[in-house]
Amino acid sequence: MSRTTVFIARRVFADIVDRLRPHFEVRTHEGDAPLSPAELIAALQGCAGVFITGSERIDATLLDACPQLKAVCTMAVGYNNIDVAACTARGVVVTNAPGVLTETTADFGFALMMATARRICESERFLREGRWQHWGVDMFAGGDIHGATLGILGMGRIGQAIARRGRHGFDMTVAYHNRSHLAPEVEASLGATWMTLPDLLRTADHLVIVTPYTPETHHLVGAGQLKLMKPTATLTNIARGGVVDDAALAEALAAGTIMAAGLDVFEGEPTVHPALLALRNVVLTPHIASASVPTRRAMADLAIDNLLAALGVRPDAGRPPTALNPEVLS
Ligand code: 8YV
């Protein structure tokens, strides 16, 4: 009898992929660049499961072209690249990787906010370019983090982990906007106050965006919203490109509508809006918020746990730990 086949759509830790080999025929794409949609469809012929990252698109066209597919397991927590409804309609289970990256991603969001407010990258470039002649009173003077108001847009696991750092590590006042309010005891432990989005934008000294990307959050922060912010404020986006209108942000940064921005995610990444690249008051990183070695390994491990369980391997057979549409399995 032929063995069930699974596909690993990206080069990932070999020892973690090896966990699949006793159970399945494992095919891999050993590249760092994602396959094109047509290449992915070709690679998935005859496969029951696929391990993906946040870059491979799983949509109705792909699903219809890969009728043997039963499980789609991403190592990302965000799943805007997967049409979950289309998967559910075809009986395909989808899993993501929440939890394991929360603290690492919050560390990075906080670091990016600090680098932005304290102008670390801009001043480093200045030094490396040999332009440092003497010390100056207001040379690279930025904004304070401690005691400032931290505004969090999207108060899920990562938002709350950033709030904890701000409140308990830096004595910040925490304000947030989210579709739902946190439980009163959670709000109390974070010292966090819910606000409407306009109020949050007016109030925050440092706005950190951690909301999932959905049709509702597309360009949630655009020109109109940026105008509400303080000219001394910073904006940090570690959510997804598309939540912020990058062209409007570049204009606001050039005009001094806000002081600075820190961006780990971009509309159309890996392409970055050229106007952002030309600005000095923006810190740009290539979507690395979860990139610590232990965390990337934990994300991959969780995706493999899910793939094994989704395709019937014990001990979790039929119960993938973090399924997005578990109803498919019942
Ligand atoms: C990942 C992310 O690095 O988990 C997410 O949603 O954005 C990042 O942590 C990436 O998407 C993994 O593929």
C-alpha cells in the first residue's frame, strides 16, 4: 500500500521535518523563496498534507487543483494567506501556530518601538558614515519610552505581552483598541484602558499595531488616522502590511505629522514602498519579529504536531492542537 504523502513548502529545520518520516512519504522544497502558485499546485499533486509559512497562498483555485489535500498547517500565527472558509467547505483542516511566538514577537515589537523613539538606527548610520564630529545637546534627541502612553491596536496575546512590558517594565500608561474589551481583571493587571480608535490615536505617544489583517483591518491606519496622532508620536507595525497605508504613512513621516515609524511588515513585501526607503525617520526590518532560533523551532515543531495529528498519527490523532476549523474533523 502506498504511504500518505506530505509536502514541506519551504526549507525548514531538517531534524524537525524528520519527525514526519516514520509516518509519511515526505517531499520538500528546499528553497528559501516561496514557490509560485502554479509550482505549489504541481508540488502538491497526490499530497494529503502541506506545511507552509506565512507566504504561500492557499485559496479555492489551489484547493480545487489539489483534491487529495486534507491538512494545511502553517508555522505562522497569522493566516491571512489561507482562505479558511474555502478549506472548510472542502473538508480541509487548517492549523496555525499561536502561543509559541508570543513573547519573542512582543520583545521585538518593544525593541522596534524603542529603536524608533530613540533614533538608534538613524544615529548608527550617521556614525558609520563618518559624520560624527562632536557631541551635540539635541543630537538625535528622541522621545521617552518610560512614563509615556503606549497605545496598542489589537489586544490579543502579543498585544497583551507588549502591554505587560510597557506597564511593568517601563511604567507606561497603557491604552488599547480592540474589537472586544479585555476582562476587567486582565485590564486591571495591565493597567490598560479601552479606547475608540480615534481616541487611541490622539492619546498614544507610541502606537504599536498588532491586529490581524482581514478585509476589515485593510488600511485601518491611513492618512485620516495619522492626522489624529501627535507630531511627537511613533508608530510601530509588527502586524501585517496592509493594516497601515504605507504610502500615506510615508507622506505623514515626510511632513512631520508624526515623528517616526518602525516597520517590520509591508504592503506587497518583500517590496518596500520607495518613499519609505528614502526617509531617515523610519526603522525598517524584514519581517523578523518572531525570528529567534528557539521560537522559529517551536513554530515549526507546532506545525508538525498539527500535521501529524491532522493526518491521524497518535497521540493526538484527529485532534490537531491548534486547528482553526476543528469542525472539519468531527
Ligand atoms: C512569521 C508571522 O515569521 O507568525 C506570523 O504570523 O508573521 C511571523 O511570525 C512568518 O509569517 C512565518 O511564516
